[in-house]
Amino acid sequence: MNRPVAGAQRGASLFEFAVCTIVFAVLTGLLLERVLRYRAEAEREGVVRQVENLRSALLSRVLEAEISGNKTQLRALVGSNPVALLQRAPISYLGEFDNPSAEKIPPGSWYFDRKQRKLVYVFTRNKSFRVGTPERWEYRIEFIRLPTNNAKPSGTPPSAGVALQKVDG
């Protein structure tokens, strides 16, 4: 009769192996979800930073036009390509298109739609599992008129300017 010797090692049962596999799969799924979420958030923050750079460049041009008193230069900015205001275009900037098709534009890219006069960023499609993540953000340089301030003396014209506005939801 073969009896197990005391203290001898025995292998894991099939049940123990299945439990370890399930735990490993759940932890891997949670890790993947976190990685995708952080990746989507990093992409979103990169776009926000680029838009802030574009707004800073636009503000410098607006101030330059206001200081020189050149209203035509200010009006010329409306509807123009904001990337042209930068010293260097973003790495993922593809250029200007008249009728861009969705198949031509790879995810993670900027382009300027000349027909609609909008700067568009197309997000990558492999986002986190969250619902409601955007596919694209669109911006346009628009003429804005700020409300009059009650503290201004009467007869002062309302403030007007040009700003890079988000035009989608």
C-alpha cells in the first residue's frame, strides 16, 4: 500500500488552478480598464494644453491689433486657421482640407476644415469603457462681444474681441 509520506509536497488541484486563473483574469481586466482610462485622460489633457497654446497665440495677435488700432487685422483673424498663429504646428497636425472625409483622418490628429472654418481634433477610438467619451472636438475663431459693465461710464462702447471658441458639445 502506498501511503503519502508526511511532509511530502503535492500539486495544486484543478479547482485551485481555476480559482487562481479567475482571480488573475479579473485583476488583468481591472488593470486594462485603468490603463485605457489614463490613456484617454492623457490624450484629453494634451488637447486641452494645445488649445491653451492656441488661445495664447491668438490673444497676442488680438492685443497687437488693438494696440496698433488695426480693426481689419482683428476682423481677418475671425474664421482663420489658429494653427497658423503658432511658430510650429502640432506634430499630429495634418493640414487644411476642403471636404475632409472620416476615412482620411487618422485618430489622434488635428486638421483645419476650410469650408466650415473649424479646427478639429479627432480622438483615438480606443478609449476607456466609460460612456459618453467624445469622438472629436471642434474649435473656431469667432468675433465676441462682451456684455457692458455697469461700472463703466455711460457712453463707453461695449468690449469686443476675438476668441477661440469650442463649437461642439
